[in-house]
Amino acid sequence: MPKKPTVLPPERPKKRRPKEEPAAEGEIESEAQAPEVAGPGEPDEAIEPEVLPPEPEDEPKTALAVREPDLSRASTLQRYMAEVARHPLLTREEEHELAVRLRETGDPQAAFRLVTANLRLVVKIAHEYRRAAFSILDLVQEGNVGLVQAVQKYDPFRGVKLSTYAAWWIRAYILRYLMDNWRMVKLGTTQAQRKLFFNLRKEQDRLLAQGFEAGPKLLAERLQVSEQDVREMDQRLANDEFSLDAPVQGGDESRQTHIERLAEPAAPADDKLADEELRRIFKEKLRAFGETLTSEKDRYLFEHRIAAEEPETLQQVGEKFGFSRERARQIEARLTERLREYLRAELPDFAALSFETEEKA
């Protein structure tokens, strides 16, 4: 037969026990001792809140140190900006006080403070020209030179802020650097060329937008320059520069350079032969004219003044024959006129030729 399941009696609810009081000092609690249970009808003792001992205070908190940015992987511009940020800005009163001190006493510390407080302005202006084919740090460097010049020439009694005055100097030095290094051949060496360098393309676009033909004459009138300057600057800006020693691209001869393809500026061979023949005939006629001279003074002047490669001075000729320098000049002038008449008779092609001897002291 199957066994009947065992049914356990229900558990009796446990009575709430009061919280044990801590044993008095010197007493030893026994495991066998059981806490007394309040009888029926007796209220439970109030449970007092347990007071925990104060926890030990933590170590005093130290102030958080400001961590400087890690510049080990930063670019050169970021490092420069971090260095510039260390210099605080100046109030209007501080700027005026330092400028007055610099103007009156020439204090270098005041100049240093004015320059360092405006380095941010240089970076801001240099970023306006960042699209140029130059490093931004090169532009900043040139702008800093302009800032130094502005601080030296700044007049604090005119009621103008230093930043407003210095902006013109900073832009001027940056623009000059751009003109000097834009091409291998310098542009903007004159005032007219500098005006055309910055305004030619703008004026051309403005005239085309208004429906006018942007010719050299109209551009010259608008910009108040000559037409020749407009043509030269337009040609320079339109054509890229290249080295004459660079090899020709796409040519049959890869080693051939541009300079080898330039036309030789020398005269043609037939002109060279004609010039050599004329020189030979001229020398023969000079020698024949010298043989016709009978006077010793005339022959000496001809050989040592007119026909000589290194002619003597009139003073030396006068000392040799015992007359003045003016008398030697008169004799030479008379002899030169005789030579002209002789050549006109012998060589008609030399009719327009004139001889002038350089007088050397």
C-alpha cells in the first residue's frame, strides 16, 4: 500500500524579542543564557536608535591642480597661440598709461607689455590672408614687425586706440611680404604697380559687371595709372613663371631646357661680316690719314689721343710740348675736323659719323 504523506503541524509565530542591551564592562555573556521574553500583556521595551561611533575623517582634500594642455603633439601654430595666451590683455587705462610712459621715458618694459598684449590682433589679421600660398606663421612674423613699428610711433594723446592704429601697420607689412614673395620676379616695386597688384583684377570684374569693356585705357583712368603699367601688370598676373633651366615637358628631347629654345639675340651672320668689313676699311683709312700728317704735334695727338686705345690726357700732351692744356685742346679739335673731311671724301657711307674724344684729366 502507498504511504500516506506526512503532514507537519503549522509553525507557531515567533514572538518579538527586545533588543539585547550590551553587556556591562567586565561581564561575560554565556551562550546558554537566553534573553528574557516579555510576558503576555507586557509592552515591548522601546527600541533606542543605535548610535554609531563617528567615522574617521578622510584625509584633507587638496585643491585640484590646473593641467596645462599637452603640447607635445600640437602644431607650431597651436604652441605659439598657447604662448600668446599667457600675456593678459590691457584695459584702456592701462594701455594709455603704458603708452604715455613709453613716449616720455622710452621704457622698454612698457613697450614689451604693449606689444605682447596685442599679439592676438596680429594672428587675427594674418588669418585674413590665410588663403595665400604662404605659411600663416610667416605672415604672423611679418605682422609682428609691423606691430613693433606701430608701438614705436603710437601717439597716446590723439584719442585713438593702439589696436586701431596698429592694424594699419600690421596689414602694411603683411601685404609688402606678399608682394615681395608672390613671384620669383618681384612685383609692386613702384607705387603704381602696388596699386595695380591689389586692385587690377577687382576693377576688371567691377567694369565687366557694369557692362563695360575692361580695356587698358579705361582701367588706367579708373586707377589713375599709365596704360603701359596696366598692360605690364596684366601680363605678369596672367602668366605663370617657370625656370629656364627646367626641362621641356612633352618634348622629344627630355633633356632639352627652355633656355635652349630661346632665339639667340645676336645679329645675323651677314650683318656681322658687314660690320667687320667696315671696321677693317675704317682702320685702313685712319692709318692712311696719319701718314699724311707732317707736324710732330699733330702726329703725336693723332697717335696718342685720337687713334690710341688708352689716350693720354690733354695735360700730358701740353707738358710734352710746353704749352697749356687749352692749347692742346684747340689743336686736337682742328685735327679732328680734318679727319672728318678726309673720311667724307674717302668713305661716303661715313658721312654721318662724328668723332668725339673724351677729355680725361
